Amino acid sequence: PALFMENARKGSIVSRANSIGSTSASSVPNTDDEDSDYHQESYKESYKDQRRRAHTQAEQKRRDAIKKGYDDLQAIVPTCEQQDFSIGSQKLSKAIVLQKTIDYIQFLHKEKKKQEEEVSTLRKDVMALKIMKVNYEQIVKAHQDNPNEGKDQVSDEVKFNVFQGIMDSLFQSFNASISVTSFQELSACVFSWIEEHCKPQTLRDVVIGVLHQVKNQLY
């Protein structure tokens, strides 16, 4: 019985010690979990700051690009550099810059169209002059090959006046009818012009009219 009582006492002491150890262990804070939560929260805040900073930089870059675009327009468009007395010395607003740019582009389109029309007219003149040049060269060559042929009948000056009158008449109709905007239009216009203004009867009337003019000049 004494041994039994001693073992029971020792068991009670061990049980109480385990109970105290368990209670003490449970009361100690879990510092590892708290440190992990703290670091995770700090990482989230840092990520948000980075995104916010990146968004701010992108927005600033976009605004700088827009400002540079308007500055370039003001430097390129001449009317934006001129003094606008309606607004005094104030800086031009974006709306005014855009409107002046639109007006200037429309002006350039009109000028381009006008120049294209002038180029088309000049091309017609060049085409007609080339035709006349070839004809003159043929006449000169024929005269050089046979210098005495018809010398006593008609002078070279009269021949030239007759030929010039015929060519001038044909050139007027050619210039009024031919379009050289494209090769297709040129081809179509040339054929239609030949069919209308180079018919035998039409050419005969032109030659007769020129001969009457030269005759009246000579006599």
C-alpha cells in the first residue's frame, strides 16, 4: 500500500506538470504566423504603390505626348503663328489650334487641285508643241533634201505661214479637247479628237480658211 500511494503521488505531480506546461505553451504567442502576415500585408501595399506609380507615369507620358502634338501643330501651321487680335496675346486653346489646322489642310487641298489643273494644261501645251516640232523638222528635212523644189512657185515664208495657221487651228481644238490626267484619258481623248477634228472635210475647211488669210495678208 505504501508503494501504491507513492506512485499515485508521483503520477499526480507529473499530470500537474504537464498541465502547467501545456497552459504555458498555449499562452506563448505564435510570432512566426504574425511575421508572415505582416510581410504579406507589406508586399500587398508595395504592389499597390507600384501600380499606382506606374499608372501615374503612364498618364503623365500620355499628357506630355498630347501637349507635344499640339505644340508641333502650332509650329507647323502658319496661321497658328500669326497674331490673333480676337484673343489678344493669350495662348491658343486646343480647339482653336485644331480649327486652324483643319482650315490650313483644306487650303492646301485647294492649292493642290489648282496646281494639278495647271500641270494638266501645261502637259497639253507640251504635247502640242512636240507634235508641231516633229512636223517642222519634217518640213525642214524635206526642204534640205530638195532645196530647189518649188522655189519659184511659193516662198518658204508663205509655206511657213500656211503651216503655222493650220497648226494653230489644230492646237486650239487639241488643247480644248485633250486631257492628260492619265494615259487612259489621253488615249481616249486623242482618238476622239482625231475623229472629230481631223476628218478630211474638216481639215479641208481649215486649210482653205488659212489660205484665204495668207492671201489677204499678201495682197
